[in-house]
Amino acid sequence: MSETLTTPQFAGSVGVPVLEVDDLHVEFRTTYGTVSAVNGITYSVNKGETLAILGESGSGKSVSVQAVMGILDTPPGFITSGSIRFHGEDILKMSSHKQRILRGPGIAMVFQDALSSLNPVFSVGHQIGEMHRAHQGASRREAKAKAIELMERVGIPAARERVNDYPHQFSGGMRQRVMIAMALALDPEILIADEPTTALDVTVQAQIMELLSDLQADTGMGLILITHDLGVVNEVADRVAVMYAGKIVESGTIDEVFTSPTHPYTAGLMSSVPQAESKGTRLNPITGQPPNLAAIPAGCSFHPRCPHARVGSAAAPGRDCAVEVPDLREVRPGRKSGCHYSEELYGE
Amino acid sequence: MARYIARRALMTIPVLIGASFLIFWMVYALPGDPVRALAGDRPLTPAALAAIRDEYNLDDPLLIQYGKYMLGLLQGDLGTDFAGRPVIDTITQRLPTTVRLALTAIVFEIIIGLTAGVLAGVRRGSYMDNLVLVSTTVVVSIPVFVLGFVAQYAFGLRLGWFPIAGLSDGFRSYILPGLVLASLSLAYVARLTRTSLAENLRQDYVRTARAKGLKPSVVVGKHTMRNSMIPVVTFIGADLANLMAGAIVTETVFNLPGLGRAVFDSVLRQEGFVVVGIVTIFVFFYILFNLVVDILYAVIDPRIRYD
């Protein structure tokens, strides 16, 4: 499980990944038992690249990036093993001071619900400028000028007049732009966007995604996009990692994963999306519920819901879906699948 | 904002009139004859009795009595007590003691209550948290006069750090009674701060503040505290008005000549003018501090606007 997800074309063009997450495990220790939220995920992000992490709620996708960002609530959340390397240096082994000053200029994050994620009692200009004040020792005046500049850059009209306004005085889309301005303040090398458009209207969603990809093109930052929205992934991502029950079950370039999935879960996701041409017919959802992370099924965690699961005598030796845990392995160049029967089901 | 304050200030006038009338009426409705009680064992002559009753309008119907009182009030005359001493003198003499005591108490309340609340709220379930929970429960369950006696015995008599009672030692005289007076509210402030802080620490904006790479002290001390203070400020503001009015037990235990004692004594003697004068001042304090709290709301939380 130590391989990275870097596809050959990217590895060749930009060298060492900026961020490498290797075999990361996160668990939550609660009074009701231990919840395994992230169970050994590995990925990397290069400069200028967009990695989408796709999964249902409860698949561990947000927890995995909170661990990277160093903002897990500990307790109850603990990183139990694995490494998170930033330019080759393991963040988890850094001093807490060094970890802290990395947040902002190294890795920054945009959260889902900008209304609750922005502090209601400070003006947006203050909250954006706080990045410069805390990390660069900027004066009040400099910080405000920087904040106005950033607000203009993310397309907030009349930035100069609105810099002293408070979050509740902005619309949802504008608030998300404020969040993005705040995250971009120190030119981060990696930007993590955790469901940045989920709380927004569809038209505004498109604007925000466009803004993110424009900014990425300008700055060359790596972008990790956490989402459950297949449409969003399709538009902006270079590569995608599909998560299920705290694991990556499939990864590859966006076009390949979408057109020819190599894991039954991904295939199920694709066929559950409503299509205009199949209007009037029933939707095709994946049956069953995502597993309770406190009691993940043995073997392949997807097998209870999998239409192709082979259990007991039907299984090939060493590949019983209810017993043996499948590894994430390369099934085609640049494609990885965590299904025992990927080749049989989807060809070489 | 200025218009809001002006409107609130205007509203205090009917409230003060209504409150003073209610108090006047309640004193009027008390059974017994204050003048006879005043005279004690040696009965007054009917002529002297009538003279006193006439001087204080005690034979008039309630509304006439109140009307005469208000007329005097408009001319700046709060009346006199039965000994002929102007009520305004009693108030100006005793108000400073009460204000000093209340301010001492509020300072203890803020410093100790907030500190304990923050220490407990930052790490729920920690040793410090349990210590604060247990000690505040103990403080809340002890009657104020018991606490007063214990404080007098321990710090006044045995250790000799502070005067046991009275005002002989200037500022130091206020420390023990202030602490005793603050004890109950202090426990509430600690618990309120703890709950509010712990609740706000779970909010999304705290996670954002951490993701911004801010120091933990800034995340808690600035981002979380500002939001946590809203209920605490409400309580402290209302409590300051309370402390200004209701220190009867503490003032008695520590023998301090404050307004609480004055109003208590005059209720016993049925001295209507004194009771009404002092209690109306208490009502005024309540209104004033409530207004201050409402203004502070808008200062702390920009989502609140009065227009």
C-alpha cells in the first residue's frame, strides 16, 4: 500500500509531488466504541493538479483531509498510522509550531458551509487580513489593503466598500468567495476544498468551481476537491479517487474512471446518476446503506451491497469477498482498483 | 443607535412612575400604623398623633397621597423619614457604600468566574473542569449568611487579613463582603462561561481558525471567546443591577451602612417615602444596566442591529 496514485504523465512532467499521503489511518475513539473513519489511504498531489476525492457522506473523505490539515478534533479523532509528507517532510513528525505555520502558506482549506465556517463577529476583511497579520506580521492597514486585493481577485464586487461588512451581510456565493479569498491569502501550494459548492445554488456552484479552476491555473497550486457530486468532479478534476468506508476503492484519470469504471461501487455510482435520455425510467440506486464505520464488514467492505460479490464456494481461492480484504492494485496503467474481480468484471 | 437609546431612555419614564406607584401602594397596604409603632410604649397624645399623620399625609386616600408625593418629587423633594431627615440625604449617604460593594463584587465575579469558566470549558472532563463543577455546586448550595460568617471567622478573625465588619479599613473593608456577595453569581458566571465556551469550541468557525494556522491562544481567546461572551455579558449586566439592590444579607452580616439595609429597615418601620425613594433608584439601575447590556450586545455581535 505504499505506491502513490501519481499517473505517469504527471509524475514525468512535474517531478516530486507536493503532498503525499501514505497509508493514513484515522479513528475516532468514542464511549460507544472505536470508529475507523480512514483505513489506509494513499494519494499524492502535484503542483497544478486537481485530485478529486469522491464519496458518499460517511465515507471518510472529509476526515482524511482534516487529518492532512491538522484540524482533527483530538480527542476523539486520532491518526493511528501512516504519513503525510509535504515536499518530502512528514507533517506528523513536525513540531506543533511548524505544523501550525504550514497552515496557510503551505496548505489551506475551503470549507463547505461558509456561513458557519466564517466567524460571525468579525468583518470579512478582518478575517482575510488576519492571515497576513498572523503569518507575516502585517500592520492593520496592510492587512486591509491585502484583503481588498484578495476580495477583488475572487470577484467580490465593490470590495473596498464591503471589506468591513460581516459574513451575514453577504449572499451564499459571495461568502464562499470570502472563504476562498481567505484560503488563498498566503498563496498556498495545496488548496483543499471540502465540498465547496454543496451549500450553494446550482448556478452559483458553477461560478465557484470556475473561480477555483481559474485561480488554480493562475497560481499553479495543487487542488484537492472533496465532493460527492459527480458533475463537479467531471468538470474540473484531473484525477479522481473514489472512497468507500474509509478506503480508496478506485483511482485513475477522470475520463477513464467515468467511462470505464473498474470497481462495482464506482460502476454503481455512475449508473445511479439521473440521465436526461432515460427520463421516465426508474433511477438505478446502489442497494443497501453505506456501512457503519464502527462495524465495517469483513473482507471487502462493499461486498454486502455488491451485485458481483463472490462468497464462499463461488469465490476463487484467496479472493473470497467476505473474507479477504482486497488491495488497491494497478489493473491498467495509471488505474487502480480495490476489487478482487476487477479483471473478470471489467476486462484487462 | 442614538435613536434607539433615546427611545429606550424615554421609556424609562413610565416604567419609573409605574414602579414607584406600585411600591407606594404596597407600603400603603401594609397592616399596622407606622406612627403608633414609632411611638413605642408611651402613647402619643391624640393631637400629636394627628399632627404627624397630617404631616405625612397618612390620612389621605392612596391616590391623593401618591399625587402629593409626586408633586414634591417634581420639585426635587423626596420627602423625609419620620425623624425628619430628608430621604435624599439617606440616599446620598448610603449609595456610595452600596456602589462600592457592588463594584467589588462584580470585579470578583468577572475575574474569578470568567477564569474558572474558561479553564473548565477549554478542556471538558479534565481535572480542572471537575474541580470547577464541584466547587461551584458547593458555593451555590451554601446560604450567603453562612458563607459570610465563615469568611469572617477564617479571614477576619483567625488570619486577620481583612476587617471582620464595618468600614473602618477603607477599600480593604469591601473585600470580604464583596467576595461573599459575589460568590453565588460567580458560580453562575463560571458555569455559564464553561458551557458557552465548550459549545462554541465545537462550531465550524473554530475549525476554520485552526486551519488558518492561528495560535491556539488566538483561536480560543479571540475567535471563540468573543462569541461565547454573549450570554455571560447578559448575566453580568443583569446581576450588576441585582447587586446594587439586594445586598441586605451581606450588608447586615458585615455591618455595612448601604442602601439594602436602609430599605430593609424602612420597610419594617413602614416609612413609605424612604422605601419608594430607594426602590425607585433600584428600578432605575435595572433599566440602566439592561440598556447597557443591550448596547453591549450590538458591540459584541454585529448581527444585532437596533434601527
